[in-house]
Amino acid sequence: MNKLFTPYDLSGLPLANRVVMAPMTRTRTPENIPSALTALYYAQRASAGLIITEGLPISDEGRGYLYTPGLYTDEQTLAWRKVTDAVHENGGKIFAQLWHVGRMSHISLQPGSASPVSSSEVPATNTSVYAWQEPGKEGAVAPSVPRALSTDEVRRVTQDFVASARRAIEAGFDGVELMAANAFLFDQFLSSALNNRTDEYGGSITNRQRFLLETVDALAATVGGERVGVRVSPFGRLYDLQPFAGEAETWASVALALNERTLAYVHLNYQPTISAAEVPAGFGAEFRKAYRGTLIGAGGFDRELAEAELEKGELDLIAFGTPYISNPDLVERMQNGWPLAEPDRSTFYGVIGSKGYTDYPAFDSEEGRVDRQHSSAKVA
């Protein structure tokens, strides 16, 4: 029952354990460039077997939230090199999550105040993005009505992902994760309720998954399939993503298609959460049958549930999100049965500086308390 803390070979990349730090947007970089605090934040958590970064917009067009560090300029690339160096110096491995939000954006964030882009012109309602309410005043706003990408633009977005992946490798990342989950751009193409296109990227399941698979293949051709992970969230209901006709069949097809490819992993966010629907009974087992490569599970795990799922054999690695915010030494705490610190939710997003970010201390086993000295990681 200690499989969680055993080493794992991720397509030739040795991981110290099967604990993954899940991607978590923190909106902490006012200039959209990672800072010294970003490097410290990830370095503090380097005892995870694998770190997956927060979503990194691949372009200005792909951005849906203020203060999210991108990966599409020389300055951003150089700054991410400092982050990856810090993680590696502390013994960790790190993948960059590449992100395009699609319709989940606002004209105040888009180049030239243009409309966000999506598979179609269906807007997201009853949700919000973090953008400019008015010049100089940030806050929650309704996503703007999107416009549909042209056929040629869909292929151009794929190339934007490729360019960002090249920068990720240049910046020292061990690999990249394609963000195809949580109601962002690829989900907007996969959903028959949102995708009303009549070109080769709309209609049938084969056509609706084409954009995703073409992008996966382009990334693999550029950086190597063993360096490419894919995150999906079947039956997700975030950000006005509604049930759609053929939903179960769509995800079964995606699983089979991904299994035909050599990938680092598929990152499956399928457990019920506050913002997700119940998945069909047995879905995890069916996905495991269809996709035989490394499978990461995410969604509400604690140590006990993680161990149980690993023993069942449906998952190979387990991703933890919120616990990593307030427990930089989460691996050590879980392994030793030490108590977990509770996070301050008021500092999850939009706070500039170290509060609620890099100031959570590690646990001092000798004193039975947290030790702020030992929360420091090596950062050049």
C-alpha cells in the first residue's frame, strides 16, 4: 500500500515517485512573465515525481485571464529557463502545460480588442473570466461572444502550439502537456453542442476530434511523443460546458485514438468535483482498457484514495492540486503521516507577492511543527 511513493519510468524520464503536482492557475505575474517567486514556488514543490505548470497561454489570442505567464516570447522563454533550472537543481521534473482558452476570454484581453475565438459563435454564459472591467479596474467579467475560427486559422492555432512547445524545450522543460480539458478550446471543438461547423473540423466525432489529434501529432513530431502529455476532462461541466449528443462515444473514440499514439501520458480529470457531473459508472475502467499508456488521475485525491486507485491498476500516477498550494512538502507529509496545512483561499488568485504563494512552510518532524527555514528551496 505504498505504491504512491515508488519510482516510475515516464517514457524514459525517471520519476522519484508517482505523485504529480497538478496544473493550477494562480494569476501571480502582472507582466505575464514568470518571476523569481515563480521559480521559488515550483522549486519548493520539486519533491513531486512530476510538476505540471499552470496553464501557459501559447499566444495573446489564447489568453483568458489576467496575470497568467505565457510561453510565446523570448522574454518569457528566458524567464521559464530560470524556473526549470530551479526545479532541476532541487531534484524535480517539470512539464509545461500549453493553453488556449478559446471562447473563455474577453475583448479586453484580446489583441486589438477582437472577439475571442472558438469552434463556433456560441458564447459561454453563467460564468466569468478575470479581465478588465474597465481600464485600470480588474475583476470578473462575462466572456465575450466568440467568433468561429476559419479552417485555415484552426491549422494556424496548431502551429502556435508547436511554436510554444519548441520554446518549452528551449526553456528546459522535460516535456509539454496539451491542455485539452476544462471547457477550453479543444473541448469547444469536441462538443457537438458547441461545434456547429460544416468543414472538416465539425460534424462527426472523427471531424470534431481532428483538431485535437492533429495538434497532438504536430507536437509529437516537433518534440517527440515521449515528451507530450494530454489532459482531458470527459463529462466535465466547467464554464458552461453542457452535456452533448454522443458524449460517451466521443470520449471512447478519443481514448482509442490517443492509444494509437506514442505519448508520455494522458492526464484524466474525471472524478466528480464541485463543478463536474457524475461520470458514467465504470468509465475509468473503460478508458483504461482503451488507453494502455501511462494514465494520470486527477480530481479530489487524498493519500488513501490514491493508494487504492494505484492498486486497482487503472491509474499509474496521481495528481494533487489544492493540497500543493499550502503544502510544498506534500510528498513528505503524506509519506510520513504528517498533518496537512489548510490553504488560505482568499490568496488563491490575483495576489501579487509571496503571501499565500511561497510563504507556506515545510513541516519540521523533530519539533512537530512547521519550519519556515526548511521551506526554502535552492534558486539560483
